[in-house]
Amino acid sequence: MINYDLTQIKALFFDVDGVLSAETIFLHPDGEPMRSVNIKDGYALQLAVKCGLHVAIITGGKTEAVRKRYEGLGIKDVYLGAAIKTREYKELLEKYNLKPEEVLYMGDDIPDYEVMQLVGLPCCPADAAPEIKAISKYISHRQGGYGCGRDVIEQVLKAQGKWMAGQAAFGW
């Protein structure tokens, strides 16, 4: 259980590799990295968007398939090739008039460290780097690519009374 006032969360920002995809990448014969994604993470991400939360992807990866996947779930803010993730984070704060305490960020490795120190609710998967675990307020029981995104999103939406609620969840 996340020990934080989840009712104040307005935005969910995620890294991809090691968080929304497993830490293993398959290489396509043309050299393009191929990632696996978790279907339950996908359902939770699109539901969070439908429920009015600001959802963003901030990844160092540059694969267009990542953009297609997450834009297909309704996520408008997909940042690829983000070497210094604090830039995109600050841009999102301004764009949506957010305060740090209203933001949950889930990362797993050293490139996420700086941005995780800025957000109100830094989270990570069970298999995150030790340095990331040390600064996280919540460590999911799920590994990266195996439902850790769903874990945090479900907790936020339940705390806000939006999980299993009406049109967003059931389409009616």
C-alpha cells in the first residue's frame, strides 16, 4: 500500500524500459530494439487518462513503436530520447500547472534518479536499482514490465474513487 495522500495526485509519469517493459530487450534483425508490454499496465494507463489524470511517458529510448503504443492508449505526452528527464518534467509541470506533490513518477534506474528527487511521489518496481529503491516512497511488489504500472495506477484511482466507476471503466 502506498503511504501517501493519493487523492492529491493529478499526474502519473512513467519511464518505459524496466518499468512499463521488462528489462530485457529483443533486437530485431534490422537493429531496432523490441520491447514487451504488459496488457494490464495498458488497461490501467488508458483508464487513468479517461479519468482525467495527466499521464506522460518520459523515456531515453527512441523507438517509434513506443510512441505508437502509448499514444494509442490516449497518452498525449510521450517524450522519446529524454536524456535529462528533469527538462520534460519541468515542461509538464508548467503545461498542466502542477505542483511536485501532485506528481507520481515511476522509474527504475540511474537516468530516473534526478527527476525522482523532484516529484512528490517517487515509485519504482521491485527490481529497480538499489539507488532508486533508496529514494522511492513506494516500491511495488511487481517487477518492471510485469504490472508495476497497474499497481500504482490502481491504488491512485481507488483512493480517488475512480476505479471501477462508470463510463471510464465500463464504457457506458
